Amino acid sequence: MIGASSLHTPGPRLHHYAIVDRAARAIFSGDNFGISYREFDTSHGEFIFPDHLARQFDPEAMHATIDRLISYLAEGDLLTHYSRVQELGRLARDLHAGVDAYVEMARRNHGKPDRERSCART
């Protein structure tokens, strides 16, 4: 691909990479820029949440990866799951908030037996 480059983008997993295609003004981010289902889009726009199910999830690396991908000023991101998203600035803010929410849930539930864990905010 002319004008394309690969970037090491850890966060959800340490081995992840993204491809930036400058000619197409697009990023192929894999799981690095979240997961988005068109069925959950609303009148406010596209819905997205961070991929977090890996044992290697690193919140600080994930925040840095989100910022790095946004810095390329692409017009769209082609996600592995499940489509192209275009409102990258707003979606990046949503992803940062989602990463922070996952960290808070993990801290709140650390060390608790499964039956006592809760994703609800208290």
C-alpha cells in the first residue's frame, strides 16, 4: 500500500498493530480503537466501547494508543468489530471514559468473590 504504515499499538493486547493508510485517510485499527455495533447507534451518533477482555489489558497503554491513533487525523477507522466509524474525536473521548470505567470497576471489585462482584456504581 502506498502511503501506509503500521504502528505498534498496545492497550487491549501487547501484540496489537494498526495500519494507517494516509492516501485513504483511514486507519485499520483492529481492536485498538474499540468495538462498535451499528445496532447501538443513536441520534447522538455512533456507539463504541473499548476492547478489554484480554489478560494483557493495560489502561495506560490503551489511553496512549487512542491518542496516537487520533493524532493521524483520519476521516474514518475501520474496526475489526464491526464496521467503519467516522466521529473519531467524540469516539476517542467515549473510549477514554470507557477505559476509566473499566479500571474503576476492577478496583472496586478486586479481591471480592465472584458472587459479590458488581458492575453497578455505588
